[in-house]
Amino acid sequence: MSAINLDHERQKQAKRYARLRRRLLLVDLGLGAVYILLWLLTGWSLRLRAYLQGFTSNEWLLVAAFGVVFGGIYLLVNLPLSYYSGFVLPHRFEISNQTMKSWVGDQVKGLLVGGLLGGLVLEVIYAVLRLSPDYWWLWAAGFLLVFSVLLANLAPVLLMPIFYKFVPLGEEHADLAERLLKLADQAGTRVQGVFKFDLSRRTKAANAALTGLGNTRRILLGDTLLAEFTNDEIETVLAHELGHHVHKDIPMAIAVESLLTVGGLYLAALGLRWGVATLGMQGIADVAALPLFALVIGAYGLLTMPLENAYSRWRERKADAYALAATGKGEAFASALTRLANQNLADADPEPWVELLLYSHPALNKRIAMAGSAHNPSGERS
């Protein structure tokens, strides 16, 4: 199999697309910061809490109502930006197949799912704020740890089917399914099957994943991947995902994220105590302090993002090395990564500062070079 080359014209477009997305990210961050500061500095937060207390004294209902108003207004304010970045821009660069009806449907589904899950997390955090003012941040971190494990386990069977249709690979892909299941078995990973999902209904980009934990773990292949990639290429892509399992990256990621969460919640605890004294809150469990809580957590997330990305790039390099060792198909992996760059309109050679701050994976040109230098004993096209 001869490796394909990066499409230079596509890479020019990819760089333009990446620059636009970074600018939109800055606008989004700035908009969010201004929105939160307005709530805090104008007294809107205190007035909304007082207004809602005129209807209910129930703390649970008060938190839910405040969250709906605070979050709902922001969704409306941010809707034009979401529409442009999520629908207009991908169509302009011809990487989206999604209709307006489908996009609106996804937004509604995402709002309902995110609202329910986010509402649950918010209620639990405010419950522990009321019950344990001194150590609420530890209790909240423990809850979020359990919640993330449950979500990772249940997402493939409860959440993902809300957005995508999953079907087992048919007879035309029987050989590929057998190869992938054998590869999973060699990695000591028990999976419930190999499934195709309708990625092409939304995008021209290709993707694959190993999702779930325990009895819900399954191999997922986008139909765009199946249509454009060879079996050897798909095998190497899946081997990379299996490398994360072999290296125990999922539990390690949960552990790292939990430690970062503890740090963020502790800073939020300090911020809430400052807010009580400075902004006229009734106490750290005052729902009017929700914008302050969001500001501290958001700022902390921005500061720690480069560290999280550096850790992620390290683990991704190890997964790449596993894929090359497990399959012995370096040329196929290099070809797969090149196809991903071309098909997904991904900037293969970003500026170093962009990779350092924003990339959770090593730059594709580095990954392609690493794969291309590996020994490929077969050299046959699937």
C-alpha cells in the first residue's frame, strides 16, 4: 500500500478554518466573561434571587429556577455565535452535510440532555453547600468522580443513541469486524461488538472510537470512515484507541480530572467566601453567587487547559506507539492519519504555540512522520 500525501490546497483551507475557529473561541470566551461580570457587577444576580424568592422558599426549586434563567438567557445571547460556528462555518468550508432541521434538532436534544445532567450536578453541589459549608468542595468532587464514571459507562447505551443510529457491521464488513475483534482480544479488551454509526448525516469528517466501560464497551466506526479508508488503515486507527485501554488511560484520565476538579472547587470555595463579604451574598450557598462560581471554574479551566492538553498529548503519543507495535503497519497508519487531515480539514502543521495551548493530540505532521518511519512488513493494500 502506498501512502497518500497531504493535500496542500486542503491544508491552506485547514489553516484558514483553524484561525477562524480560534477567533470565534476568543469571542465566545469574551462574551461569556462579560455576561457573567454583568450579572455580578450590576446586581442582576441579587435581584433575580430576590424575585424568585417571592414565588418559592424551596431551595431546590430556587436553584433550578435560577439556573434556568441564568443559563437560558446566555443560550439566547450566544445563539448567533453558536449558529455561525456550528452551522454556517462548516458549510462554508464544505465539511458539513447537516441540514438546518438536523442542526436545530441536535441543539434541542443537546439542550435537553445537557440541561438535565447539568441541573442534577448543580442541585447536588448546592445541596452539599448547604449541608457542609466547610467541606462541600470535597463532597462535590467525590460526587463528580462517581458521576463521570457512571456517565462513561452509560453514555454508549443511553446518551449517544439520542444523536446517532448504531447498527452492527454487515456482511460486507465481516472481515474487518473479525480483524478488529481479534485486535481487541489481543489487547485484553472485551467488547460487545463492532458498530457503524451515521456520521455522514452531519459531516464529511471521519472518526472511530472505543466507548463505554465493562459491559457497555463497544467499537464504533463512522460510516464516513468505512467509505473512505482501507481495512488496514481502520485497523491502525482502532489499534490507537485500544492503546488507551492497554495503558489504562481512561481510569488515569478520570483520576487526573478528579484532582484538577478538587483544585477548581477549592478555589471556588475561596471565591464564594470572598463573594459573601464583597458582593452582599447571604452565604456561600446563596444561589445568587452562581455567576461567581461559574467565573472561578471557567477561569481555572482556562489556566489548567494547557497542562491537561500536555498530559493528553503524552498519552496520545503512547497510544500511537502501541498502534504501530500491535499492527506492524506503519505505512497504513501514516496513510490513515493523512486521510484524516485531508478529510477532516485538520491543520497538520499548526504553530507551536497553538499546539502547546490548544491541542489535545500531537500535531498530525508529527504523528504522520512517526508512523511513516515505523517498519511496515506487509506493504499490502487491504
